[in-house]
Amino acid sequence: MIKNTIAKKFILDVNKNKCITFYSFLFLFLVSLLVVTSGCTSKEENLTIWIGGAPQEVNFWEKLISDFEQGSGENIRLVRQPTDSDQRRQGLVISLEARQPDPDLFLMDVIWI
């Protein structure tokens, strides 16, 4: 339940940021829906987000998460993933199929859907 609350706060904070595009919001909404419906029961208080992509994209998310942490007092663990989309997808598939507890949120390519 703690992770769900952190994810909701993060989503609300992201919505206040004028730099977020519609697609970023849509991505965060879909991923948060996944987190909420997955029934996370861990008592861990950190939200883990896997981020990959171009350096500018990673820098954007690092700043956004840092601002969110400062404003909310919540901790978010950011894990950098490979820039290559296929490698990033493979890592996520392995983790999700193994039912690993992380990631809670992740960036994905639209082609993966």
C-alpha cells in the first residue's frame, strides 16, 4: 500500500510539471495502473523506477524525481537501464517473468505494446 501511495503522489506531482508531454502522462498513468492492480504487498517504502534511453531523457527523469523527492519527502530508487531498447525490454521481460518485486515503474518503448 505504501508503494501505491508513493506512485500516486509521483503521478500527481508529474501532472503539475508543465514539461511533461501527453505521452509521458499516458505512460505514467498506465504504469501506475499496473502497480495499483498488481497488489503490491511489500512493506518496502522505496518506489523503484527503471529508466533507459538517451542521456537527455535520463537526465530529465533524474531531475524530475529529485524535485519530487525534495517536495514529498518520499524516496524513489532510480535504476538506469541500457540505452538500447531491445536490451532494456529483455531485462524487463526477465524480471517480470521471474516475478521479481522490482521494478515498480518502468519506461518502455511504444512498440512493446
